[in-house]
Amino acid sequence: MSANQSLCNVSATTLARLIRTKKASAEDVVTAHVERITELNPRLNAVVQLCLERALEEARAADTQLANSASTGPLHGVPFTIKDSFDTAGVISTGGTKGRAAFVPGEDATVVSRLRTAGGILLGKTNTAELTMAFETDNLVYGRTNNPHDPARTSGGSSGGAAAIVAAEASPFDIGSDTGGSIRIPSHFCGTAGFKPTAGLVPKTGHILPFGGIVDAMTQIGPMARRVEDLALILPIIAGVDQRDPATVPVVLPPWEPTGLKALRLAFMTDNGLVEPVAVVKEAVRSAANIFAESGAQVKQIRPPESRSPLTWPSPSGQPMAAPCLSTR
């Protein structure tokens, strides 16, 4: 394994520590990830805009700041990608729709601004379903994003570009948005860790979906990474009140600390009674539950009462119909 490749398969938390202790330079870390994106993206189509020159310039500046003992943030010099549904100053932000194919915002979305203020370096934008409203990442601007484990399969959606490039070890982390599964589904399909936070925790200012209505109420912004420790690192950075998002609430996140498994009470289900998973998924869930139980956690198999499937939408007649955004191609 080359030195550059080794910088791509560790967590964002580890990269931050390596840069802070001067065991790796921000320029080397950014260069390693740019090289990996260049190598893998042609078959994935996950990164749709690459901020190469700006990222390298910011990396060099980060190394200079560290050399001069300047104060640094928790992500000092750590690169990241961002879902194309978020505005990024000076970088085309389409939201996957042709009406914004050449749109260049004048300022960053709040979450992007907070990551950059914390020292993060934007590598580029990752593909999304049009307006984030599909379970597959495909649009008329950039086309389809492929699964990094099997390019013939989908990466899921709508944060499929984020999950694909993170799973491929070409970006340490990304930020997704989730209305009906847009963080959770691609995380499942690609094998990454994703988190949909509680409503009001992370501001949506600068995200493609407008404020107001049921879709806005269901949509939350959350981190996506290969390791859970990175979710714990990133969430407090992007969380917090933003006066431009009326839905945000003043919640102080406590410090994340590993908890002994014996203190955990866990519930699991292998079938939600609405859409049955394939056998291999059921077995993986049971296996994970057994590992927790054998390690001392209190584990119970139970599921919530059945409700209308999130995969159905009301038709004009009032009867449920299949969601129009599902695709198998």
C-alpha cells in the first residue's frame, strides 16, 4: 500500500489527528484523495464537480497555519465532499436539476460554512437524485451514480454520490440529506455509516428543498462516513441554531463517549410488515443482534405497529399507489 493510499483508508478523526500532530500534511492528504477520485470516479460517477486548485491552495494554507502555531479547528486540513443539493460558494450547485445546471451560489449552505470554519477543505460535489426526490441517484445533468462494490448496481439515493465516494475511500466524509431514506438507503447499499438527526438539530439553510410543508418537515441533514466515530466528530460541528432556518432549536449536544454494551437496550426487527427484505439482509440483522446480545446488551426483537408504507403515495383517487421514484435500471 502506497503512502498516499494509506491516507485514504483511515477515518476523518484519524486524519485530523495526523495533521494536527504534523505526521501528515494537509496537502498530502488532499492530494491523496484527489488522486483516488481521479482513479475511481470514471466508473462511479459520484463526484460531479472537483474543486482541485482551491482545495490544494487551502491545504497549503492550512499547513502554513499549523507551522506558525495558529489555532486550528477540529477538522483542520481534513478534506470532504458535499452532496450537490447544498449550495457551495463559487462552485456549480445543481441539485440534480437542469434548471440549475450552471447555477453558482454566492455563499455556502450553513453546514458547508460550518465545516469550512472548522478547518475542513471542500474537495467537490457529489451526485444526487433530481431535487433529492428519488431512491436512486440519477439525473438529467450528470447521469447515474454506480455502486462502488458493483458498478452494475445502484448506489441508492438520493445521497448516492456521497455514499459511493466515501465507501470507495476517496472522501473521508460527506453530508447527506434525508426525507424518506436518502441518507439511510445509500448508506445501506454502499456499506457506510449514516445518521439522520432529530428534526431541528441541523439547519437546512442553503439546501435545495424550500422551507415549509411536509417535505421540509421530514427532511433532515446528517453526516455520512465509513466509521461511527466520524459521525460523532462531525455532527456537533454542523448542528446548532441558524436564524435563517426557523425549524432549528437550541439543543446542546453532550460530548460523545463510548458506552459499555451492558448499558444498552436495543430493539431490532427483520421485517417491518410492509416491505420484506431479502433473506441475506434478515440474516445480517439477526447476526448483528446476536453479537450485541452475546456482548451483554439487552436485546429484544420487536417492531412498531404497522402504518402506511413510506414507499406509497396517495393517488388522485385517494388510494395508495407505488412511489414514482423507484427504479431498477
